Amino acid sequence: MGTVEATKTEESAAGSSARRDALSVTDQRTGRVYELPIVNGTVRAMDLRQIKTGPEDFGLMSYDPAFLNTAACTSRITYIDGDQGILRYRGYPIDVLAEKCTYLEVAYLLLYGELPNKAQYAQWVHDITYHTMIHESLKKVMDAFNYDAHPMGMLISTVAAMSTFYPEGHNVHDASVRAKQAHRLIAKMPTVAAFAYKHSMGMPYVYPSNELDYSENFLTMLFKTPAENYKPNPALVRALDVLFILHADHEQNCGTNAMRGIGSAHTDPYSAVAGAAAALYGPLHGGANEEVLRMLLEIGSIARVPAFIEEVKQGKGEKRLMGFGHRVYKNFDPRAKIIKRMATEVFEVTGRNPLLDIALELERIALQDDYFVKRKLYPNVDFYSGLIYEALGIPTAAFTVLFAIPRTSGWLAQWEELLEDPEEKIARPRQVYLGPGERVFVPMERR
Ligand code: CMC
């Protein structure tokens, strides 16, 4: 790579038809031609820096607010083809994993790159199961929240507080220390989430039980009371486990980008997961599942669906059809397809949620409407998930918490990959400064 004169590039282009993985760029300011290598369908932004008008010039940068076309890392974890509607974890199609695996098997796959054999799985389940308890002092931290605290706010703060309970987690360069913190985080997220729910209900916390598997244990901590026994319906346990699989990772989304950004400063994983969960909290991200339910309730009846669609279209981006659209998928979100199918199975147990009919009608009209068709807006993972959470008896405010629990394994897999990446450095984007040049200070009495 390097600068070559224009004539030389033209000669070689004419003289040889051999394909070169390179991009030729002509800087019209100077007439110079540069050849930038193309590797894995990308050019390196740093290769632009050599493009200068003179020795004083800083060099060209790429400008990409919101990372619309910038790969910030290489990864071997999750593959998405947004046009085809394909999602794979470590090469396995999401629908196969959803059909054949448990969430913990998938969490292992994400973290270690391979599906576990029997012995590995037994050890893994043991390691997770025996880290589900939380410190009693952490419980007191949770007690201090107001009765109406949002469960996501509680989850984010409590996970951040966990970094003070496990100070060895700061040693992010030791792989065995990292593995231990991963066990703790994956194990304790459901406990913290369930305690947040119980706190909001003014009910006593239900401690985890080592006899129960991951999702059954979570439902039990949510819905058991000291007054009576509780045994969740196995079909609902399985539905929750599948939802956990579908939400476990989704490559470089907003929350995962936050995880990698914070992790790149070598911050401990509890603080980094808290930051990633904070990003997930937003209504354009994981918070959308909560917003979908509010939207369906606002619409209220099938008859009002066309008027609502019209409001969205007239709103020109101000009012959105929540649970629709995706930065990457310009086709059906494959997770939404699985969740839609699963909703029918869940409703066989719980009874049909009347909001489903409103959702189906919204989907039907939107998929035919030019506004949505032109913009390639399809239902995403959040469109139907809230309906299932509601059928499971989970309050709307806790929906995003149910996203954060399984996404923890994805965040940790991405964090692990980041720390093992030889190209890893602290994330530090550039900016294009458009503010004033140097100004003369004016004392307050003269302003
Ligand atoms: N309803 C109506 N119009 C929409 C929607 C929507 N849900 N989503 C995008 N648009 C329009 C948008 O107004 C814009 O129109 P125009 O070209 O006329 O300006 C066009 O489609 C492109 O939108 P964008 O904002 O540039 O797209 P983006 O890739 O930046 O945003 C998104 C992706 C998911 C934030 C967005 O589609 C959205 O806000 N959806 C609703 C919230 C939602 O369901 N979020 C969950 C995402 S999936 C779970 C997760 O990964 O967190």
C-alpha cells in the first residue's frame, strides 16, 4: 500500500487484467492517486490518513455518525445477513439452536466457540448454578430503591454495584478470572432481575434453587411466594428458554458496542455490562418490547389500526411503529418469525392475548403499505416478544430486563473476544470539529 503516481496506476490497470483486491482513489485536490488494499470487503480507515494536501495536513478521515457503514472490529461470534434474514451463532442457524438447544448450551457456544459435549455441559451448568446466589449486602443495595423504581434502572445499578463485591474482576487480563466473572454474571442476572420484580411488588425475595434449571429457576424466583408452592408449566419454561436463545447475541448493536467500548478501557466486566444494559434500556433498542405493548394498548382495537398506521406515516419518523424496522435486517427478522410461531404455542397454555389480534392486523397492513414496503420495515424481535412476556405474567416494565438476562452471555463473549484481539486498543473515535476558532475571553461583568 502507499502512494503511486496516476500514470503508473493507469498503466498497470491497462497492462494487466488480473484482479487486485485494492481500491484506487484519486484526490482531486492534488491529482494524486492512492491504492488502498481491500481486505474482507473493507478498506482501513487509517489508510486514508496518508491522503493529504501537504505536510501540514492531518490527513483524510472517514465520517460515519452512528456507524452506518463502519466495521469497528472483526468477530467470529455472530453472523447476520440482513437482506436474506439470516442469523447464526458461531455458524449455527438460529432456528436450529432454538429448536435443539437450551439457553445455557447456547451461552457456552457463544463464549467458547463450540457446542459443549456432555461433560463440558455438566460442568458449565454446575458453574452457573452454583453462582446464582447474590451477596446479602447486594440485596440491601436493592432494598434501598424506591418502591416504584423501574426494574431496568435497578438492574443496571445493581450490576454496577457488583463490581465492588468482586474486585478481582478488575484483573481483566487473566483468562481464568474472566471466566469466573462470566459465571457470576450469567448466573446472577436472573436473580437480580427477579429480586427487582419482587421489590416492585413489595414481596419478599425468593432465593435461587440449585435443583431447577436456568429458566425454571428464574420463573420460580419471579412467581413463587412463601405462601404457596409454585411449579411453572414446562411449555412456558421452554418458551422462555427459547426467547433467551433468540436474544443471546446480535453482533455489533448499540449495547454490544457499549460493552466493547467500555471493555476497551480495561474496565471490569460488571461495570461494562451495566453500561451495555444502559444502552439496551433505550426505547430504540431493547426498550422497544415495552413500547410495543404500550402501543398495542394505545391502539386498543383492530378497528383503530388503520388510523394508527396513518398517524405513523404522517408523523414522518416522529411517531414510529414500535417493533418494526431494523438497522441491519431489511427483510424479516428471523427471530421475529420464531417468536410469532411460539406465541401461538404459549397462548395454547395461557389463553390467547387479545392484543395479538391487534399486532397481527398491524403487521398485515404495514407489510402491504407503500411507506413500510419502500423503507423495508419488517417486524423485529421486539414485535411479538412482549406479548409472550405478558402471557407469562411478566409486567411490562420488566420486559427489557428479560432481554438483558440472555444478552449478558453475548456481551461477555464479545468482551472476551475483544480482550484476546491483538488489534485491540482503547476505543476512541475522532470528531469533525465545527465550533468556533479561538475566542477572546470576556469577564462576566462585560458579557
Ligand atoms: N416506524 C415508522 N417509520 C420507521 C420505523 C418505524 N418503526 N423505523 C424506521 N422508520 C423510517 C424512518 O422514519 C426513516 O424514514 P425516512 O427515510 O423517510 O426518513 C426510515 O424508516 C429509516 O429509518 P432510520 O431511523 O434511518 O433507520 P435506522 O436503521 O437508523 O433505525 C431502528 C433502526 C430499529 C432504530 C428503527 O427502525 C426504529 O426506530 N424502530 C422502532 C424501534 C424498535 O422496534 N427497535 C427495536 C430494534 S430490534 C431490537 C434491538 O436490536 O434492540
